[in-house]
Amino acid sequence: MIRIPFALPRVGFLKDFGAYLKFLYKYVRRRGYRWFAKFEAVKDVLVDLLYKRRGKYTRPFLHFGTIALTFLVITLGPFLVQQTKSEDKNAGLTTGVMSQAMAYSSDLSTSLSGDVQRFRGGEITTHVVADGETLSSIAQKYGLSDTNTIIWENDLQPGAPLKPGQELRILPIDGIRHKVARGETIYTIAKKYGLDENQAQAIIDYPFNEFKNDETFDLMVGQTLMVPGGTKQDTTFAENPQPKTKFAAITPSAGAVTASGSFVWPAAGRITQFYSFFHKAYDIANHDGGPILAADSGTVVAAGWDNTGYGNHIRIDHGNGYLTLYGHLSVLQVRVGQTVTRGSVIGQMGSTGHSTGTHLHFEIRHGGVNEDPGKYLR
């Protein structure tokens, strides 16, 4: 008898297959939530309809169910029996990789249905206050542990009594709901509601948050996001809705200038945030502040307050497809329309807009797209 040696699968193949299974799990998990939520909504409508008309539909429903069950038994019965026999034969030959795949499949199904039920399909529920109800009893009824979630969503005053018949919007999870404004990222939104960089992952992991791009997690202006665990901050950002932009001694216009194509460091300090998918800029912090320099020669196209989070900011068009942005400045030392040379002082470091400390938010854009400043700074 010729014996065929049993070849163990290569370690590389197992790693690749495991990575593929993880990717498949995350993809199906993210996409599957939406379908499960829709299924639950359709099911609720059908159940309500049958309940209301239960006397009228009982007989035809039972007849249809019996016929459908009989059809499934006749058509699928032989196949299931044969499949069971085949699985029993090959049970001893199941490899570790296949066992892992089956484990992922089982876990995926349980996780999907469990999370849809837990988060109520991501839907916001309208609750009508009954006599004697309190914020605590309502929160407990919907599985919320923080009554502030209801207070923030409905703009209630803490301690204000509830009135019977009052309608309240109930979020599916503890946290806060946020409407995305221009220039915001996952990280800035998380920071706005008291979450750090690691906790910002909760916004991405929440299954019913949608993104313009599922790979880069880009956001669309006007969309709403759930911020799980987020809290409303009273003094998170030192910004004024209509602040007066401060100007110091203005740097004289440089006349005709030509960009060199290379960029100098715009400020002295340490980098507290590098370029990433959720923060497409460098943050350069210096406790003592300091001057902000034009990274290259160009024309000032913006110099003033920005309501989307940059605070006092400056934008310089370098005339070669590149544009640089300098945010959170305390004072400005240039005006729109003037030209500056590479290394000219254009303002002072500060903490205006969506900022939690003195630093410079620095962006390099090429063709309107943010680039990694680390590739250009010299």
C-alpha cells in the first residue's frame, strides 16, 4: 500500500486565513447590523398587524404555515439527511483552521442578533411620560445607566420635573448624539465630549454609525453620530461664538514672491499629534507659545476667526498647488491679500477654537487634499 504523507499547512497560510476570517467578521458585522435592524422593524410591523387582526387572519395563517412546513420537509429533508451523514464521516478529519472558521461563524451570528437587540436597532425611541415616572425609571426601562443621556438629548434642565404626556427622545445607548460640522473628525468629536484618543475608537465601533468611507472613517457634514460614553462638557473649549480676532504688529507685505517648494517648520515645540486618518495635520505644542512662521512663500487668502474649530487661523496659498493652514493662533500678524516670504512671522501660538491647550494645528494641502506634513517639513 502506498502511503501519502500528511502535509501540515504552512504557518503563513494559517496566518493569512485567520486574517481573512477577521476581516470577513468585521465586514459582515458592520454591514449585517443594518439588515438585522431592518428585519426587526419589518417583523414588528407584521406582528402588530397580525395581533390587531388576529381573529381574521388566524385560519389562513395556520393553513399557509402548514403548507410551507410540508414543502420544506419534502424538498430539503433528503438533502439534510445526506449532509448529516457526510459530516459524521468527515468529523474526525476537521482541521484546526475549519474549526476556527466555524467558531467565527457561530460567534458572528450571536453577536449580530444580540447587538441589534441591545441597541434597539440603533433607532431613537419616542417615550411618552406617564404619571409618576422619573428620569431614573425611564432610563432603567430602556437599559440606560446615565439619566444625563436623556437630559442632554432633550435639552432638559437638571432637576426639572417631568410632566405626564411629555415626549422624550430616548437614545439606544448611554452617551450623546452629535451633528457633524465642517472640518470635524472622529478625534475632535471625541475630544469635544471628554473622550481621549483611545476612547474615540468607541465611535467607530458603534455598529450603527455610518461613514463616508469605511476605510478612512471620513465624515459628512450634517450627519449624526452616536458618541458612546460621551458627556456634555461645559468648559471643554475656550471659544466664543462671535469672538473678535486680535491683530498684533502686522508683518509688511513682501511684494512679488515665488514659493520654493520646500517647507520650514512653522513653530518651535514638540509634536503632540501626528498625521493620521482622523487628524490630518500636525499639532505642535509649546507651553510658552511663540511665533508662527510661514512654511513657504505665498499669498494670505484667509486670516481671521473660523467657527468650525480652527479658531484664529491663517491660510496661505503658495501658488504651486499647495496651501498651508495654521490654526488656534492667539493673535494674527498678517491680513488677507498680502504676500509673505518663507519664514516670515504671521502670528502667535495660542489656544483658540476647538483647542485644549496652547499649540499650533498645521496642515499642508495639495490640490485640496490634506497631505502628511512629515513628508515635507525640513
